[in-house]
Amino acid sequence: MEQNQALVIFEGKNIRRIWHSGEWFYSVIDVVVALTGSNNPRNYWSMLKSREAEHGIELSTFCVQLKMPASDGKFYATDCANTKSLFRIVQSIPSKNAEPFKLWLAQVGYERIQEIENPELAQDRAKEYYELKGYPKDWIEKRLRGIAIRQDLTEEWKNRGIEEERDFAILTNEISKATFGKTVNEYKQFKGLNKPNQNLRDHMSDWELILNMVGEKATTDITVAKDAKSFPVLKQSAKEGGDIAKNTRKELEQKIGKAIISKENYLYLTEKKKKIVKEKK
């Protein structure tokens, strides 16, 4: 939610999307699954392109290849299409869900435009999302503040030439390793988060969120103060920002006599929601 990459859901199906060139691009394979329920969506998409090509329509021209996370957590180049192009592709897919999907897609795109014009709407929607999942209100406030700080940092990195997802991940891991002694993936495993779409920050305690904010805010300020432009200098700034958070963590742990890093997570909220839905049925 605080990154340029996120999942959206259509009738229970996850659809990956990424913010690229000023608009959302969606995974075509995920759309195929959502509309057809195909067990082999890649083959379905390939056959669809071949069939349309026989009629002089090249569906590939409506797509760009962008890197998106797969089930193994790695990023792979995937056929993606923006809202306008998806409308055209959906026309070629025979499905009773085609019209509902078009309405859903138009609404998702419209909400993003609203959020660009009024950023407070994005925070309001995020707040509603966490409230519906059952997160404590004081935790939500910290989480939203962390999102804003993260956005400031990623914007600073972008302005200094960082474009590749891999580079964002490396810099983020530098802060995480310095602050908590673990990379993001190591921390997720430590907390028992095994699914790629489980966001580590959604399972942090109050103090973990606060220290994460300290590390990222310090990194932003150090980056600006140094006027860092090369990747090695940005990486060093990330470590220095994380070190500031680490020193805060260690001093606090010494005072309170226990570790801040915790295996606790909020997975029980998901299980609780599933139970409520099941009982309602």
C-alpha cells in the first residue's frame, strides 16, 4: 500500500498491479484468471493472442513487460496493461464477468485519480482498510505515519536515479539489517510470514513501527544532507540511517530489560475475520 506495487481484488481473485509512467498497469495473466478461472492462464493468454492475430489484432501491442513478484517472491517480467488497454483485451475474453470487471476496473482507476488530486483520500482509505481488519486505532496512526515517511524516502531515492525494484529492495534491506539485524525477508520468516503478499510492516509492533520510521526518516535526512547521488553513497546513507534506529533500539532494550524485536504478528486478525465470515454464512 505504501509502495508503487500492490494487489487489488476482483471477486476474490488477486490481481497484481504496478504504478508505472503515471498510471496503474495490471498483470494480464491475473486478469485472465479472474475472468476465466483457467488453471493454465499463460496458455490461455497465448492462445487468445494467436486467435486474435488471425483476425489482424495484435493484443501484445496493448501490453508492456514489467517486473512483478511471483509466488516464489522473486520478480519476473510480466505482460501488463493499463486501464485503457485492459478494456480492449477484456473484449476478446468471452466471460460473464467481463462487464462487472469493466465497472470494477473503472472504479479502481477513478479512485487512484482522486487520490492523486487529494492525497488525504489515500490515507482515509488505508485507515478504513486497517480498521475493517481489526487493527488497534493507535497502531493504525503509527502505520499511516510510517507510510508517509516511506513515501518521502522512496521519492528521494527516485529523484536521485533509483528506478529498479531490485535497487529499492537493496537499500531497504540496508536499513532493516542495521535497525533490526535482519533483512526484510529474514524478518518475515522470523515472524512466520510465508506468503509473498504479506506485508512485514502490517505485522510489526508499535515499537517496531516506530524504529522503522526512525531508520527511514534518518536515511532521508542523511541522503539530503550528503546530496547523495551514486548508488554506493545512497547505500551507505541507508546503513547510517538504520544505525541511528539500531542505537535507539539497543538503548531502549537495555532500559526495559527485554528485546524489541518480536515474533508476534497480526495473522490472527485474518483468521478472526475468516471465522466471522464463516459464521455469517
